[in-house]
Amino acid sequence: MRTAVILLPGLNRDRDMIAAITKISGKPPVTVWQTETEIPNVDLIVIPGGFSYGDYLRCGAIGARMPVMEALRKKAEAGVRVIGVCNGFQILLETGLLPGALMRNASLKFVCREVKLEVTNAGTPFTASYRQGEIIRCPVAHHDGNYFADGETLARLNGNGQVVFRYAEGSNPNGSIEDIAGIVSEAGNVLGLMPHPENLIETAHGGTDGRGIFENALGLSDLAGAA
Amino acid sequence: MTTARIVVTLKNGVLDPQGKAIEGALGTLNFQGVGKVRQGKVFDVELDTKDRAKAESDLNAMCEKLLANTVIEDYAVEIVEE
């Protein structure tokens, strides 16, 4: 399977992401610079975390207007799987590929620690190997992870099962509405999440809780085909 | 040339932790009677046109496409100089 990682100036989790994808898929991802107008044919496109354009204007706002994002939109509409982590999630929201917005943490503090996530929809292409309601560990590191959407959007997200991860057991680190940590698009092929599953994919990391997300997305887990 | 001022504010009902922190700091400085404080952004934009209608329509498009995130923010466009 082939993968691509989108690169923008100011991202800083790109190397972690490339290392994780290489380890899991057995092949390094193609890297696609922000000014490219086409993304090669791949099975999974990932936007890593960081601070593209220094979070100027709003986190992810400038990056979301770069030429590569139009190519990403076409791929997403064609059904290619897309994952945006942290700043990647912020960018997906700013492009409109996912609904809602991410705002400054309610505490106003940058949070860098491990949280617990509840898998609230195990029926997506990204979560098929997890159990519904399973609690997994995952690190977060962000200043703007406070998810917000209006009541109508929240009702739609809940009704469609688009909320995939919620902060569990009182571990909401940022004030996110309804403890939302990650959502998928209505079609289900675009995932955005604040936590960093790429940092928990091998035992040397202290756990492998995040590995399944990538294995599922790439069809490498036994259960992924069922989703 | 046209000069415009765009003010972007958080919609009512959207939590503004930064505004709250500023509110608290004003209290710390002993300013009495400060109610709610909401933080926003100001953009001063120069446009190479004298056509007011075109300027307004361009500025509104700029707000919709980039300057404001209409999920959480409102914007107001004011032409300050023609």
C-alpha cells in the first residue's frame, strides 16, 4: 500500500509521522509539499502535527489555503482515506473537509501529556480493530485543541456516529465540547484528531495503542476489511 | 485607494478563554466595575480601487474565505477612507 504525508512550513511532527508510517506500512510515505497541485495515487494521505505558518491568524488557517489542499479535497471526495493529527486536524477543519473549529484550550495552557480516549465508534475504517467503548492511551501536545461546533452540527455528528474518539474518565485536557477528541467526515474516510497516535505505535514508546488507527486505515488489521 | 477596517469577533455563545483571562487581569489591576471582556481581531486593509461596491464585495469575500472562521466568528467591514 502507498501513503503520502503532506508537508507545510512550521509542522514539527512530520518526522515522527513518517517514521511511524514507514514502520507500520513497511514503506516510506511519499512527501507532498504544500505548493504541489497533485497528490500521487495512494491509499492513505496524512497531515501531521505542528504549527504550520506559526498558527498565524488561526491555527491551520493559512495552511488550509495552500494549493495542495485543493488536491487533497479531490482525493477525499474520491474516497481516499485521510488522517489529520493535531495541526493536521486543525487544517482539515479550516478546509471544511471536517465540520467545527478548534479554539484555544480553555485553560489557556499548552498541554503536553497522556490522556485516555474512548473509542466511541468502532465501525469506521480507522477504528475497526478496536472495541466499541474501548479506552486507549494517547499523548496530546497542543495549545488549540478545544473543539467547538454549534448545536445543529453536534446533533448531526452524534446522529451519524461521526464522533470517533472522546476524552475519557475526566481526562479532557482542553475544554472540548462533549469531550470530543476526534471526528470523521460524513462519508467516513476523513479522520481528524488532536491526540498523537503516531507516538504510541511500538513497545519502545511504552505502548502500541495508536498503531491500530494506521493499520486499520491501511487495511493491515484482520478486522479492517469489515469496516 | 480605499482603506478598510475589518473587525472579527467571536460569535455570542462561543467560549472566549482569552477574553476571560483579560477580564481577570483587569480585575487584578483594580479596575472596578468591569463586566464581560471579549477578545477579537482587527485587520486594516488597503485596496487599490476607488470603486466602493467592488471594495465591499471583495472585503466580504476575504472575510468569508480567510479572515474569519464563520463557524466561530462574526465579522464587520467598514470603509474608513476612499
